[in-house]
Amino acid sequence: MSLTQEQIEKIIFKLSKVSLKNEEKTLKNMNNILKYMELLQEVDTENVDPTNSVINKENILREDEIKDCEIKTELLKCSKQKIVNNSIVISNIMK
């Protein structure tokens, strides 16, 4: 499938609003793109599953587990700030 100069101008001027600085080069490039698309249409994809990636991706993250922290009280003792309900109290930073 090849495009004529008229078809190229219609596509470029009316649809994409791209200016033609080098019409001959643009025509050649677009025809090459169309030839490549034709080549891709010849590929047999009958038994090929659709995919959005060429690499196998799987979730490698572990499930979240809630664990008791035995050193929490020891860590809180290290703070010079006031401790209330096992939390460090800080001064109001938003005014």
C-alpha cells in the first residue's frame, strides 16, 4: 500500500496539522511505515496470547504481616520527647 502526494497532504494538513518542510522525505517515510505495517499484518498470530509486556512479571512482594515489636518500649525510652500511649508527642508544627 502506497500513498499519493494528495493523500499525504490530506493526512498531514487536515488531520494532523503538521507542516511539510520536505514533502519528498515525508512521502518516503510514510510509505515505509505503511510497508512495515503490511509486513506486520502477514505475521501469523493465531495461537499467540495477547500481552502487554514481553517479560513475565509476577508479584514478588510478600504479604503484610502484623507482628508485635518487643523492643518498642525500649526504643520509646530513648526519646527525650514526652511519651503518651506508646507514642512520641511532638509540639504543634502547624500554626
